[in-house]
Amino acid sequence: MFAFLAAQRAPRHGPNVSRLEDGEAGLSARTIARRLSSVRGLFAYLLVREDTGVVHNPVPTGLAARRPGARRGRGGVPLIRTPRALPRVLSPAAVDGLRAALRTHRDRAMVDAMVLGGLRRCEVLGLRLEDVNAGERRVFVADGKGGRQRIVPVSSRFFASLGEYLRAERPPDSATKQLFVVLKGARRGQPLSAAGVDQILDDARARAGLERATCHQLRHTCFTRLREAGMQLEAIQAQAGHASIESTRIYLHLANGWLETEYLRAAEAIEAQVLHPEGAVE
């Protein structure tokens, strides 16, 4: 196993070539971790078959799993530590530029659902007509990540764009219950695909002159702005559909303005205690 890891970390394009992101040679930690997961999954499948001669999985989930008596997958040190980079977010000006570059109310409604409601791309595409509650300004996410369902509020700007799309653009003869459909061509009236959303966003990004703008970036932008505006972390967790609040804590690091405010408030309180300790006589 360790020989495999060493081989993956060996220089791929000569000893003088390294990655710009971390200055290391060989494959990135994320790539090695994916390959290990694939090999582990293969051996898990062979174990289940019980007719291949494989009697154990040689790829442990972590170093603790290699010790006698240790339970697999229970804590310990991972074989590969993958860096957790902070996601990039868009500035308000970039979001406005991207929206202005979109050509239909449908496209604006989808982008608004991500940047104002924090929905994932798959959740936007999974919305059905009956999932939208315009009166309460809420949408029902029936099939979120991990099969989790939730009801989330979304800004009125989303519902304004959505109303125009339903009134003037969505084909009235569409037989699907999916909210967002193809507007023209051979697939007119059929559910929009993930590739279709990506193409729409790529084209709008190019017209707006933005270097990068992805669906997940829009989602990260939403929660970063909500945290900066003072929304509690637990509320953001519910809005995002995170199973663990640990996934939500990343927005503590992204919301720089909020972090600075909290630090200055705490620092002032500490300084006040140092300058005027309790019980001191002036």
C-alpha cells in the first residue's frame, strides 16, 4: 500500500516540474485519494461476490484500521490528507454582471435560486411545479443531497423571474412536471439537463467577461453573503441542507467582514478588562 502511495507521489513530468498550487511533484492528494477509493471499492465488490478468492480488503480506510482489533472506518489518521481549500465566491458586481448577461427569465430564475436560495444545481433541476409556494416565498426541495428534504425561503427576486418565465416562456403544452424545461429545439418542453445549465452559465459568464462562475460558486456566494449579513450558522445549515454543521463552518472563514467585526468586538472587551480590571480603584 505504501509503495503504491509512493509511486503516485513520484514526479510525473520530470524532477523539475511541480504543481503551482502547492509546489509538490506527482499527483495531487485529491487524485490519489480518489484512486485509493476506487481500488478499495473494487476489493469490497470482490469480497461481496465470495467467488473470487479475495478474503480481505488490502486498502484500509485509515491507519487505525490497520491495527489488530481496530474497527474499520472508526476515526484514526487517514491514509491521504486532502487539503480543504476555501471555495471562491463572486462579488456583488460579478453577480449583477452575470444576471445581466442571461437571456431568458428561466435562466435568471435558475441563477437566482442558486445565488439567493443556495440551491444546488441538481436541486434546481429537480424542482417540480408543485414544489413552488409563491404565496409564502418558499420552495420544497424533494430530493436534496443524501435524499434529505427541506423547505427553504427564497428571495422575492427569484419569484419575480420565475413568474415571468411561467407566464411568457415555459411551453404551455409541456407534459413534464419539472419546473425548468427546454424552451426551443427538438427537446422543447422536456426537462432541462445539467449539461444544459452548465452551457447556459458558461455562455453568460463569457458574455459578462468573468473568468469563472459555476453553479457551486453561486451557492457558496449565497451562504457567504447570508453569514456576513448576520444569519446564524444553524440557520445556514438548514438552508443549505447540510447533514453536519461542520460543513457549514467554512462560511465562518469566507465571511471576512463578519469575522473582523466579531474579532474587534471581542478585542475591545479584552482591552477594557486589562485597562479597567474588576475591583480596581482609580
